[in-house]
Amino acid sequence: MLAGPSLVFVLAAISTAAAAVLPSTNPRILNARQDTGVTCQTTDGSPRNVAVTDAINELKGRKEGKAICPQSNWGGSQCTTIVEQDSAAIAICGGSDILDDTGFECMKLAEFAMQIQSECADENLGRVGGTFTINASQRVVVFHT
């Protein structure tokens, strides 16, 4: 059985090792790592990558990206499909804590979808799908129509 200084050393070593594995409790770090950004969901049932590119380009082209893409479904899924191209659809989902009835500029939604495409495209399948979480209650989704 350990006693005295040896026990203190062992506990300190265990405590240091645990701290290296445990997630941060800093809210900004938690938010940046877990609550925002891209979550890939690419499968063989995802939209074709080229169709996602076409949908993104349609968003960019709406009044040169300055048009407003509204979130108008405040019930049920709280998702509004903004654009569909062939097998691809891009939707905005979630509550209105930051997003109001006017929505986001379409170019901003295109940028979120491009991030999904950049991080989630499966070149072998030629498909892409996923979610960009904007904040705790809002997200952009690239999915199959």
C-alpha cells in the first residue's frame, strides 16, 4: 500500500492524465468544437456531388447572392428547402433566435453548403451529404430530394 509522498505523486499523475483526456469546460471551446460546423452524413443515398454544386451555384446566382433565403417553416421539422437541383436539396432549419423572418442572404447559405461539400464529399461514391450547424438552434442541410 502506498503512503506519504508516493501516493501524492501517483494521484498527481492520474489527475494530469485525466485532464489531458477530458473535454474543456470553456463554453467557447465547447461551442467551437461540438455545437457548430460540419457534420458529414455522406452515404450511397446522398445527392450526387455535381447536383450539390448546381444547387450551390443557383443560390449564388440569386440576385448575385444578395437575395434573402427565408426560413418559413416554424412548425414540425422547422426546415425550409431553399433550392433543389436534380438529386440535391439545400435547406435551412431551426428556430429564430438569430434568424428572423427575413432569413439569411443566399450567398451565406451557399458558403455553408460549400463547406459541407468540401469536407464531406466522397469521391469514390461521387456523393455528398451533411449538416452545417450555425448555432445551437440553426443549421443548413444538404440532402437527397
